[in-house]
Amino acid sequence: MKEIDAQDLHYRSLNKRLRGLIKEGGKRILVRNVCGQRYIGDGIGEEVEIIIEGVPGNDLASFMDGPRIIVRGNAQDGVGNTMNKGEVIIHGDAGDIVGYSMRGGRIFIRGNVGYRVGIHMKAYKDFFPVVVVGGGAKDFLGEYMAGGLLVVLGLNGSEIAGDFVGTGMHGGTMFLMGTVDSARLGKEVKIGKITPQDMDLLKKHIGDFCASFELNLDEIFQTPFIKIYPHSRRPYGTIYSY
């Protein structure tokens, strides 16, 4: 395993070193003492594993196209911004706009997340983004979501979601474990019946989530889920002239 000590490194220097090790053939890289450095893993297309000890800054894994990033701590805002492919596993909490415009790959977060998680997520052909949150989420979960899968489990006792869930949502599916007050849902979404196909999809991705954090899959499925889906594919169509 290759190593980088990020203590007092400017984010540009850190990312330059990281890309240099990958170019030299490094397949597994440990980055220690990370403290807010931004853009780690951004745009990298190689299938490498990057292990981060500390708290990475904004836009971790932005435009990422292949790596697997493991964060042994918390992460700040914008994790997986416009991410195409790969996997991000965060053992702590994450900030706002996780998965912003995410187009593919998976993000697993053991703890809580902030506001507007899953905003503008989208799917296309074989690209199918997945975000699974182990804790709770704040307001505007799944705002303007256009595709993919968004799951919130609330395992740590945190409130499952804030207000305005699914506002502007016009594609994809959300699953929340437990219940949510219907007054907290955006007017563009409804609660639907969970199908056998939904259960297969949930068990696949939540199973991998559990394996990442040494959790028990059977215990999770003892609590029922609710399915939230958009009932309009063009929720704001009436405000445009075409």
C-alpha cells in the first residue's frame, strides 16, 4: 500500500501526489491526516482504492469514474458531485448535497447527512446511481431527483427525514425505513406499494451497505419501508412556454 501524509498539505499538492502515485501504478493508497482538503478523487478514472483517515473537504469524488474511496471519519459537502462510476464508503457523517447530479456508482454513509441529499440524481441506460444513508437526513431529501435509488435507514435513532421530501422529484425511487408524516412530502410525490422487484433491489444494495459496516441485514428488514415515487414526470411543465 502506498501512503500520503496530508498534514499541512494544500489540497492542490495533495491531489497532485495522489494522481502521481496512481500514474506510477498504485492500486491501494492510504491518505492520512486529512483535514478539509477538497476535491480528493475528483475525475479519477482508474479502478483504485483510496483510504482516507480524517475529514475530506467539499466535492470528494466529484466526477469520479471508477475508484473506491473509504473514509474513516466524516465528510463535508458535495460528496459524489456528478459522479459517474465507483464507490464511496463513509464511516461517519456527511454534509449537504451528497450525490448532487450523481449519474452512477454508489455512496454508502454510516451516519447522518445534511440538506438536499440526492438533488438532481439521474440515471441513463446502464448508469444507475445509488445512495444509502444509515442515519437520518435533513430537509429537501431527493429534491428534483430524476433517477436512481435513494435509501435512508435511520439506524441511529435520528429523525428519518426533514421537510419537503421529494420536492420537484420526477424520476427514481426513494425508500425510507419506518414512517414519515405525509405533510413532509413534496406535492410531486406519493407513497406507493413496494413490489417484489423493489425488495430485490433493496436487499442487493442494503446487503452491500451492511457488509461495508458489519451490520445485520436481517435485523434491518424487521422494520418495514415506505416507497416514495414521483407521480409526475414533468412537475413544472406548466410554467414553461413549450
